[in-house]
Amino acid sequence: MNFQPVMNFQPVLLWSDLLLWLLTFVAIGLGVYSAHVEHLQRAWARLSRNAVATGTASILCVFLLIGLLDSLHYRPRLESNPAAGAAVRTAHYAVEVRSLLDALLSSLREHHEKTYSAPLAIRLYVMETEETQTGATRDYPRLRHGGAHLADESGHLRDIFSSILQGIALAALLFFLLKMALARYRVPAGGVPANGSGFAWRGVLYALGAFLFLALPIAFLAADYHVFGTDKVGQDVLYQALKSIRTALAIGLVTTLVMLPLAIFLGIVAGYFRGWADDLIQYVYTVLNSIPGVLLIAAAVLMMQVFIDKHSGWFSTAAERADLRLVALCFILGVTSWTGLARLLRGETLKLRELDYIQAARAFGVSSGRIITRHLLPNLMHLVIIALAMDFSALVLTEAVLSYIGIGVDPAMMSFGSMINNARMELSREPAVWWSLATAFTFMLVLVLCANLFADALRNALSSMDDAAFEHEADMSGDP
Amino acid sequence: MLAYLLRRLLYAIPILIGVNLLTFTLFFMVNTPDDMARMQLGVKHVTAEAIEKWKTERGYDLPLFWNADAAGTEKLTRTIFTQKSARMFIGDFGRAENGRDIAREISARMGPSLAIAAPTFALTLFVAVCLALLLAFFRATALDFWGVAICVLLMSISSLFYIIGGQYLFAKVWRLVPISGFGEGLDNWRFLVLPVLIGVVSGVGASTRWYRTFFLEEVNKDYVRTARAKGLPETLVFFRHILRNALIPILTGVVALIPLLFMGSLLTESFFGIPGLGSYTIDAINAQDFPVVRSMVFIGSALYILGLILTDISYTLVDPRIQFGGQK
């Protein structure tokens, strides 16, 4: 091995990577901060005693981990031709941008088949003509990678079962270890928790246990088979689904980054200062609200497409273009969806500003800015947190619909919506190809269901502080 | 009451002007008509003449707001804003990219949209109120818990799944109904039954859970306690007292949605080939037919504002305590 002055890869920082990581750190920071805010502490304690909340939170963490692994991008170095010695100094990097997740799943990514193959199949889903010495025969040819290690096809079922058993055995072992590790936190039946916190480790244990028992057999199978089949161009469906997680998370999380400042700032300003500021802000959000959501998004996305087409020279790689489109979509979704939260915060601010402690602060001559940041914002935090949690699942579902309509993410970017869109005609084939759709819907269901259950638990824990606030959402009468 | 309504109607005008200006900004100022021409003509290197021809054919060759070359009032009227955007207020939506009159197309497509949306809406409301009443009646039991759990599950499933799965199962595998299409006359019900059913199933989870909270809110109020103290059986308390009072927020809440039924459902209509406004919108988005998208945005917001006004009226009709005399 000779000394190489350049790295084997060139890190690439995409905009959405930056925003996702930023959001993760902000969320951790906010979590640490709010653990010290007294009136939120009780809510967190209540939340942490809820096994559904801790369980769904651990599953969501697994999704987040996959998404973050998929948010570390690099461009691999191209193998330089040894004959061209001069080329060693100037390294060339591939145009294709890969992520850490791609590197971990390289076997899934590279194992392309010719076209459709069913889950766990060893033969192609369509017949092909094979030329032999005796003439042409029509048959289902063997897959290039799926079950290629089997010399004899009769071992197919046995091989699958042994892989599943291996996975289950390992999962059982890990589950047992996890259970032992968590045993000291166990709450004795009817007794006081040993360490006094009452954190529902039970939820974490069962959620991670379910995950292990599902994921490990799949992982063992995925080494030799296409567990969820392959799509029309022969790409592994499991790989597509795993890659789609990041897109869903980006849509659900980055959007809030755009929405939050708008909603918090405008909502509080409208409620606190009233007068012409209130009138103006109310006017703006009534206008935005009155346009049906999908149409406003469609109009904005169509215009963005024209804009990106016009400036196609800005992007050096296709991934960068797709990524900017994702960020722009988040931006559009954020700008069109801040109105609900802003209206809620405005109503709550109107109520709070008349309370004695705010009046007292004003009488002492505390500046408006300080009253807002020190006295109003902490008391509005729970509304913001609940709204974010409830928006997340709605946004994930919206992405699929938008991509289906053709105004979602870039077609080159993998997402649940584009998986569904690409497979839309497959059920009408004869025989039907169902696995792409089923996989996309299942992954989406697990993600959205966990997010919904967690948001519910969060709302219960937080909103007992203030039940009335969320009734405003039902009030669709507009503002007189 | 009349003065109040008039005030609300006047308030709607600045909002519609705002919507109009916003769509105008999006469609003509973020990207100039030249960009749109290049996009529509679809080639990288279109000649300047082709762009000019495209713009002249569609009337996009005028200035945006102020035509300095024209005389008199034409300085204002011979502009893109007046010709393309402001004329929507008098119901002139111009022509689509394929040359058809948009206003006529819209009025022809409202019927099929309504044929799907109205039964879906009414059935969902009815089923969800019944189920919510059931869950509230058996509150804090296993039935309530699992009912809410199923509602959350139904909510978490993508609407695309209901449509794709339902179409596959009922139309392709079991061949109970035609896969897609729309007919005239009485025989039409065969085309409608599946889209309506799917619409109800995909909407009922969220609605039931939402209405259940309204019922639960009423359950512990004083008048309910009085009714129980009088010795009324629980069923009578529920159907005579709680149901009526909880229906107020439910009905006034859904009134806002009624005008939007005319817009149809984007996904259902495009999957089932129903020639309504939803599929019209989707086709326009896919074909990047900007005049149609612009018109639909305008109509959608006009209907939304109509919904707000209807909500206000329904408040006064349903709840005699609320009066919009003017001191509100």
C-alpha cells in the first residue's frame, strides 16, 4: 500500500442533512432545557410513566437513527488508473452521492435483479426465453443474487427457515440481555419504584423487543434474499423503504423549522400588541387559510419547478438538485401550514396577557420583548410541543399524497410517496405485483402510528395543564 | 342579523382580493411569462419568436400592472393583472391550455364531484356521530379503549392505501363493482358505491375520535348531573340531553366544509375516473395548466369563505343564546 495524500471519500453536506442534524441538536437542547422548567417537569414525569409513550418513543428513535445515518453523505473516491501516475495527486470523486446508510447496506444496494422478483424468491417473476442447445425454452430464470448460494432449489424453504430461526435466536438473546439490564429499574407490582422516577422501562423493553424479533430475522434473510422482493428495475424494495425513512423524517421535521418561527412570532405579536398588528396578521392568515391546502402547495411547487428548471446550472449533482427540492418543499409546506398554530397562540396570548402576573410585570416597567420571552413564551411552550407532535404524522401522510399527485419530492429521491407512485399500476398487472405497495404502506403505517400514539400521550400529559386551549382548534368560525 | 351578515360579506372581499394578489404574484411575478413559455414549449433552446407567439396567443404579452402604451382607462385594463386575474371576480376564468373555456368546464364538472362528495360527507358524519356516541356511552371501558385504538389505527393509514386496496379487492378480485368510470342516470350507483364507501372508511376514524371528545365534554356538565339526579335512565340522558348539546359544536363545525364539497376529492376522483373538479385539478397540475390551477385556487378560497359565513349563520340558528346583534 502506498501512501495516499487524499482521503478515500469527500464529505458532502446537503442542505437537508444540515437542517436535520441541526434539528436533532436543537431538540436535545430543548429537551434538556424543558427538563428544568418547573411546570413542564410534571408533564414529562407523567409522560415517562406512560408505557405507550416510552415504547413508541423508542421506535421513533430507531427511525430517527436510520434517518440520521442516511444524512451523512459523501462522494466515494474513484479508483484511479495505476498507469496514469499523475492522476494520483488529483483525486477524482464519483458524481454519485452516498450516505453512511448506503455504505452499511451496500449489498442490498448493489444486488440488482433484472426486473420484478417476489419476496424471498429465487426465480424471476416474469418468464424469459432461454437459449439452450436443444432450442429455446420459456422459463422463470434464477435470480442473480436472491438465493444464489443455493445449488439445489429444494433447500430453499429450509434455508429460509434456518435464517429466520437464527434471527429469532439472536433476538431472544438480545432481548434477554436487555431485560436483565433493565431489571433493576423494574417497578415491583404495586410498590414504589426502586429509583423513584417511575420511568416506564416496560414500554421500551417491549417496543425494542418487538423491533428485534422483526428486524433480526429480516436482517438474516436480507443477506441472501430480497426480503420484500424487487421492483420493476430490479432494485431491492427493502432498501428503498429504508431510504424513504429519511425523506419522511425530513418532511415531518424540517417543515416545523420553517413553521415554528412564523407561527410563534406572528401569533404572539398579534395577541400581545393587538390593534393594527393583530388586524394585519389575522388578514394574512385568513387569506392563506382560505386557499385549499393542496392547491396552494401545488401552485407553489409548480412555480418552484419552473424556477429550478431555469437555474439548472446551479447544481453540480442530481442529488443536490433533489435535495434542494426537498428543502424547498419543506419550506412551502411550512409557509402554508403555520396558520393553525399561529391562531391558537394568538388566542392563548390574548387570554394570558390579561392575567395578573403579566399586568404586574408591565406595571413594573418590564419591556414588551422581555415579557414575551420570559413570561409568555414558557407558558405557551406546551401548545407548541403538542402542535408539533400532531403535525408530524399529518405531514408524513401528506408527503405520500403530494408525491403521488406529482408535486412532491424529486422523482429521483426515494420516498414512500414515490414508491407508491411508481407501483401504482402494478396491482392491475396479471398476476399482481403487490410487494412494493405493501412494503411502503407498512413502513408508513408503523411510523405514523407510533407518531400518533406518542402525540396522543404527549397531549394527555401536557394538556391537563390547560384543557381549554385546544378547543380553539375546533372553532372554525373565523375571527369576527 | 342582516347587518352582521352584510359585514361578513364585505369582509370577504378584501380576503378574496388578497388571494387574487397572492396567486398573481406566484404565477406571474416569481416566474415571468417567458419562463412559463419555455417550460410549456418544453425545449431547452426555443426561439424568441416561438416564445413571443406563445405569449401573444394567450394574452401574456401585456405588461403586468400598468400599460403605458395604451390610452385612457386601457392603461389599467389592458394588463395581465386585469385580463387574467381581476376578471375572475366576474366569473371569467379565461381558457385552459387546451383552449377550452374554464368556467363552462367547471360548471359541467361540479355535478359528478358532488355525486361522490355529498354522500361521502353525509354518511361519514352519520356513522362517526353514531360511533362516537357509542364510545362515549361506554366510556372508560374496554370497548371505549379499543374503539379509540382502532380510530387511531384507521387515522394512521394513508388514504392512498384505502383507495388502492379497496379498488383492488372489490373491483378486481371480487368483481363486485366496475373498476372506474361514471355514468348517467339511475344505473350510476354502481360506479358511486365503492368511492363513497372508501371515503367513509378513510374519514371515519379521525371524525369519530374528534366527536367523542365533544360528547365526553358534555358528560360531566351540571345539567347532565341534574338529569341523572331526577332519576332519568342513562340512555334517556344520553339521547335527549347529551346528544342534542354535543351536536351543536359538531354541526356548526361541519357546516364550514359543505361548500368545499363542490371541489370534490382529488385522489378519489382521479383513481376512479370520475369527471369532477378533483380530477380536473389533478390533470391540470400534471399538465402544468396554470390558468386552471389559478382558477381552482380562486374558487376554492371563495367557497371556503362562504363556509365561514354559513358557520356564523348556523351558530345563531342552532344556539339561541348567540346573537350577532352588533355588540359582539
